[in-house]
Amino acid sequence: MGRLSTLFGPERVAVIGASESEGSVGRAITENLLESYEGEVLAVNPNADEVLGLPCRDGIGEVDSPGTVDVAVVVVPPQIAVDAIRQAGEVGIGNVVVITAGFGETGSDGAARERELREVAEEYDLNLVGPNSLGVMSTPKGLNATFGNEMANEGDISFMSQSGAFVTAVLDWAAERDVGFKDIVSLGNKAILDEGDFVEEWGEDPETDVILGYLEDIEDGGEFIRTSREVTQDTPIVVVKSGRTDAGASAAASHTGAMAGSERAYEAGLEQAGTLRVESVQELFDYAQILSGQPLPDGEEIAIVTNAGGPGVMTTDAVGDSDLSLAEFSDDTFETLQGTMPEAANIYNPVDIIGDAPAERFESALETVLADENVSMAVVVACPTAVLSFEELAEVVVEKQRESGLPVATTLMGGKSVGAGQEILAQAGIPQYFDPARAVGSLDALTEYRNISEREFQEPDTFDVDRERAREILQSATRRDTNRLGVEAMELLDAYGIPTPQGAVVDSPGEAEAIAEDIGDNVVMKIVSPDILHKSDIGGVEVGVPPEEVRDTYEDLVVRARNYQSDATILGVQVQEMVDLEAGTETILGMNRDPQFGPLLLFGLGGIFVEVLEDTTVRVAPVSEPEASAMLDDIESAPLLQGARGREPVDRDALVETVQRLSQLVTDFPAIVELDINPLVATPDGVKAVDLRLTLDQEEL
Ligand code: ADP
Ligand code: MG
């Protein structure tokens, strides 16, 4: 069992701030604990002798053998809460649930208090929930240490929520639907324990089959990905993520900064973590139910059995919208259906056994299709008729699902006539919906989770690079007292094995000529200035300069830069070998640092129209080889890289390796806040990084 097993399964719980006063949180918690908890409840409050029949002590130190109290629930006012927690730590209590509000959520005084709380928790190594939490619940011991008004039913779903109010709403909702829980935690301000800790705990908990999260943010994205992707091999995690983090974090100067916002980081991060992300509360519980009740399918092929034409078509449409596909039956199946179904029936998938079908006909059809090797799952769609008992149908579905071992969902379309059937299905863990789209969506999610659980996570490759040289180049910016670097830092890429065209930055026309002579062909010349972000916008890039024009072009570029900004710092001019753009594709490879997830790699179609086209994909770094490779296929212009219209495909391996090498660079140097290689020209013979721009956080160096 995990580190938090005592938090959810304590023998003794003390309420610090227990109270009898009507309407108080201290009273609600004490009452809830007394209601169903199997263990011992202790009351602490210096202003009372007795609370709800419990003897009351002045301080936690004065209860009998305080060291054996497993959990302290803290409900006292914020001014004295930190002291109360310190006392709990001093007597050796390891788990603290802080209900008290008035911390980080309430301005600067509260933030200071929360810092203090964190220090105390770290000093005593406390497993601390909250502050500003509704509390925790765990059904095996009947523990209700919350101030909600309802206790959860027993079940195998464990649920964490960043909103306490949402916990109460969900409990109320779940009570009506036979949805049961193992543990529930209201995360509050997450001063110590956060979503990653609970994912880790429930991943190790044999009684938790599905983990649900309602999250507004994620404290440490990298950690969450690492923990979750292991847990999701065995335990599905379904997450609703609402709200957005401070967009200011991505208020950035470069292309990547503007395009790789926080929301994209969450999207990529939650995907890399192996979670199923849902948009609504309904989906959250639809997925939870089917994941906890049904076996995983071994393929994507679904059979539909229905007594109604229209709903059968709706179900087929829903399959079309999903990643599932309609199963193609074997000849045996067709033969059996032909022999057992009435003439008017449609024996092709969706199987329409027509309106006069009694439960027995469903039984026969279902048995036949589930026995077909091409079928991985089934959905039963039925409308009420005079000859069909939903109760009997439910029993048939339960039996056939069990016999086949394949996942099944039902769509019994009706109101009150569904009741008894619904109960039978729920008992057997078969999800039942009015809407066929939800049934198909749930089976789709089940299939998606099957794919996740079979993912093999590869560690990112580590390349042999010149880290010291890279550090020197970054430090050169510090000496120049700037946090912006451009093509003058191209060697940074060389140090990490990312190919660049031959070239150099020089500060005189004569030197420019010498470099061009070395290159021995027409060259590209670019102005180099930390004040000029988009060089071509101001005429700062000249492509195809012949040797005899290099001197004049140098002067022209400087004049144009001065015209644009008279006091611009001009470092010189870059003279660069020409790259054959005709044979290649201009891509962009960049990085932007997300406050929660850290380095976010961006890959897409590049060049000067990158903002217009916005065809990019992101991943949280570090990325493994398969992840880097998947980025290439993710973008809409992927066919360009694969050689559309008779073009030769680009050197895919070189491109994938470059993504991995950049991933290593930005992981090695947290000081790089953002970085753009645009364009990274991909050709059939390799890649070339033609342009570079990056922003540094000097203090991280
Ligand atoms: P910026 O993005 O600041 O305008 P770049 O260095 O990216 O400057 O140059 C702008 C465009 O010029 C590139 O997108 C590319 O089309 C072209 N270009 C730049 N360098 C080269 C090169 N070495 N060979 C061929 N084309 C180049
Ligand atoms: Mg560029």
C-alpha cells in the first residue's frame, strides 16, 4: 500500500476545532465522522468540555496517546491553524486535512500564511491535504471527514477534485445512479499533496479501479506525466481540466511563445501522461462507469443489435464519429443469422431484428455476433414495444456479455419502462444510456484506454553533445547584458549536433567577403541585431548574393537596420551558405517554457508564413524517439514531408533526431526560456537549421 493509505484508512481521527454550534463547519465534520466511521473520533477545542457526546480536550497534546492519532482534521480559524498543525506534527501525527480557508486563495496575508504552513508541513514531513479543502472520504472504513452533506456509496472509483463544491454536487448526483467510490479527496490549495501524489497512491491501491480528477491546474506537469504514465498501464485516469493558467506566462516575443499557450501544454501533457481527457462531467462518469464495469476490447470492431431502424442508424453515425469501426461479420455469422432471424430482418451490421423482436430474439442475435471473431464489442439498442420486456432484455444482455467476455453497452431508449432493466444492468457493470452516442462514446473511450495501457514508454535517448561549449555560448549573452540571442549563437546548435549551414557572423564588409570566398558560391546575408526579431520584415535578409555584391550588401543591410531603428545594437552581418529550399521543406522547431509543464516542444510547417498557417504540434520535453517521430505525422502538412506530388520524401530520421537533440538541449538548460529554429529546412539529404532565436533567463544560468 502507498504512503497515503493511513490518510484514507485511519484508526483514530482527531477534529481540531470540533464544535457543537449550529451551522458550523466544525460541527458538520464531527457529525459526519460520528455517522459512519468505524474508527475512533477525538474532539479538540479549548472552549468546550464536550462536543456531541465526545469529551473535548484543549489541545491535541492532551488527548489520550496523541501519537497514535492517524489523521488530524483542522477546522480552526486561519490565525491559529498553522500553530495547531505544528502541534499535531510535534505529537507525531503524520496526516493532516486542513479544512480552514484563508490561505493562498485570499491575497498576500493568506499567501504568507500558506508559506508558513508549507514550512511546518515540510519540517514534520506531513501528508497535508488542503488548506481550503472540503475534506476526505473513504468508504471501506466509512470515513467521512468532510463537511459535505452526503457520504459516498462504496465502489471502486477514486476521485480527486480541485473544487470542494464539485465534490458535493457529484456525490448527490452519484447517489441517484448507483455510482460508488473508494476514496474521495478535495484537493483545496494543494500546499503539499497534489494530483500527482494521489495518482501515485491510487495507482498502488488494489481497491481503486478507476481514478477520476477534476483539475483546474496541475502543480508539476513533468512529475504528473512521469507518475501517470506508469499508473495508466494498469489503472485508467480520467480528467476534466477546467480553467486556464495565466496567459501572461506565454506572453512572448517569438513565434513559439505566441503559439504554444498553456492550454496546448495541458492538451499535450495530459495526453503524454496517458490520461483520458473529457470535456464534461457527464463524460467523466460515463467513462468511469464503463472502465470500472467492462473488460477491455481486443480490437475496434463493434456490432450493433437493434429492434429499431432509426436508432440503429443514429448508432451507426456515432460509430462513424468515433475511432471504432462497424464489424464485418464472417460467413458463418451471416448463415446463422439468416437461419435464426425473420425474413424482414437486416442481418448486416447494424443488425436490425425488427420491431416485433422479443428478448429471445435479442438473445439469439447477440450470441451469434459476439461469437464472431471479427467482433470486439457490441451495443444493444432497443426501443420499448409491447412484445419486449426491458427487464428480460437486461438479463439476456448480462448473460451474453458474461459468456463472451467482450464489452457491451446498452441503449434502452425509454423513460420509466427502463427502470428495472437499468438496475439489472448496473449490477452487472453494463452501462446503459438513452443516447446511442453516449454508449458508443463510452466504448470508444474503453478502446482508447486499451491502447494507452498497451503503450510502451521508451526513455528519451541521450546524445553525445558538447554541453560545456553550449554553456559558454549562453554565457556570452550574459556578458553582452542581453537575454536575446540570434544567429550569432548558431554554434549552440552545432554543440548539440543540430546541422547548420556553413557561415559566420562578421562585423566588416571585408570579413564578409572573406567568408563568402570560403563558401565559394552565392551566399545569404542577414543583419544580426538583438533589436531586430524578424529580419526579413525590415529587408534584413538577402538571399543569393553573388561574391561581387557582398561588400555593398553588407552596407545596405546595416543602413536598413539603422533606418528601422537608429539606435539598434548591430552585432554585424551573418554570411551563410545557401540552402536548397526547392528540394526541401521549411519547418519550424521551437520550444516555449510552460509554467506547469516546463519545456514544450513545437514542430510544424515553418518559414515566414508560420503564424498564418499555424500548422504545428506540441509535446512536453524530454521526448523519446517514438514521441518525436509522432510529431512529424501530427501536422496537417505531413504529406509534404512524406513526398507529396512526386517530390522526394525528406530525411525523416535526421528530422526526428533533430527534434530529440533540441529536446535534450532545452532539458539540459532551463535557462533557455524559449527558442525557435525557423526555418529548419528538411531535405531528402538531411536537415539544416537556417535561423535561430532564443530568450534566456540569466538567473538560471
Ligand atoms: P527571419 O526569420 O528573421 O526573417 P531567416 O533567417 O529565417 O530570417 O530568413 C528568412 C527566410 O529567408 C527564410 O525563411 C528562408 O526562406 C530564407 N533563407 C534564410 N536563410 C537561408 C539560406 N541559408 N538558404 C536559403 N534560404 C534562406
Ligand atoms: Mg526565421
